Amino acid sequence: MIPLPANVRVWLATGHTDMRKGFSSLGLIVQETLKRDPHGGHLFVFRGRRGDLIKVIWHDGQGACLYTKRLDRGRFLWPSVADGAVTISTAQLGYLLSGIDWRMPQESWRPSALG
């Protein structure tokens, strides 16, 4: 993933989105539905109806970026809210993109005390 500035927020557009849309159409959703500025430097994440495809739009100050990921197996975990947006951290976005439950990630291993 591209390194992001520390003050970047990640917005998940709840519900499902038509994945045929490109940056301009998704930017319009950000502007009209989420009431955010699509050129403000934040990331906006959209999920398709089947749940195996997401698109992320981001304006880095020089131009628009569109990132797409489709899972071979499984689905991206998504908030159940029908309309609106949910904000998550960039670390949670990393989990989401890896297909891990970003809401409550579990440590798989904890070092034992040295004796």
C-alpha cells in the first residue's frame, strides 16, 4: 500500500455500491451522499453487492488514485449500517484489505516471558 500521511482518515461508504463506477462517479457519491470533499486527501472505500470487491479513491494532492481489490475467496467485512459512512484507522484498513476482521483483530501469538 502507498504510505499515507498521519492525518488521513479512512471512510467506509456503508451499504453497497455499483462497482462499474469510476473515480468521477464515486467522487460524486463522496460529495453528495457522504458530504465530504473527494479531493481533501482522505480515503473513501466502497464495497460491491457481492462483497468480494472493494474500490478505494484517494486524491494525493497531485491527482486522483483508484485502487481496486477482489478477494479470490471470502468477502470483505462491512458495517451493517444501510446509509452513510463509518471512519476507520489506516491500520484497520490494512486488516480490511487483507480480508481480516478489522473490527476486532486478534493477536495470534504473544511472546512468553523470558525466565
